Amino acid sequence: MLLITVHGITDAQAAQRTTASDLTLGGIVKHLTRGEQVWTRIMATGNGKLPEGMLDLGQYRMADGDTLAGLLGQYAVAARTTAQAVSELRDLDRSVPLPSTPRSPGRRVGMSP
């Protein structure tokens, strides 16, 4: 749905804040890309370690030099990587430990890929 929402908008529109929040449409695309990358690493490694960049607040904003086309390209690559990683899993029922985060310290819940 987000890809439909951002279809045809300009970089300026993607970077525009429309509410009191700093979040923008481009920032949401960037965050979804990071989410794909992080959760794929969590699923693939299965080690319960916090992946690099998972808590980086820069993932929520378009940086100077970011373009919507570039962000959409990165998202497409991340989505393909996730699909490939899932297709290579032998057991979709296995449990993977989730990393501990500041919002869930010491909580080691598992998730199924």
C-alpha cells in the first residue's frame, strides 16, 4: 500500500513533514527497508543478537541526498533478499530468539520465520 501511496510523488513531497511528527513518506520507505534488512538478519543468523542499525533513528528520515527513487530501489533489493532468505529456510516452524532491545531488556522471546 505504501508503494501505491508514494507512486508519482516528488522527492520534495516524499521528504515533506505533514504532521507534527518528523516522519515523512520517504522516511517510512527507508524504515521499511531497514526493517526488511534487520528481520532477515535476525531470521538468518538465529543468534538473538541485535543487528547493526536496528535502533538507528536515521532510518525514519530522508537524509540530504536521498531520493525517493533511490529509497524505492533499496527497498526492492531488501524485499528480494528477504524472499530469497525465506525460500532457502528448511524449517519455517523453528523458533528464532529475538534480540534484547532497550524497550524489551532481557526479554528473549522467539519468533517463527
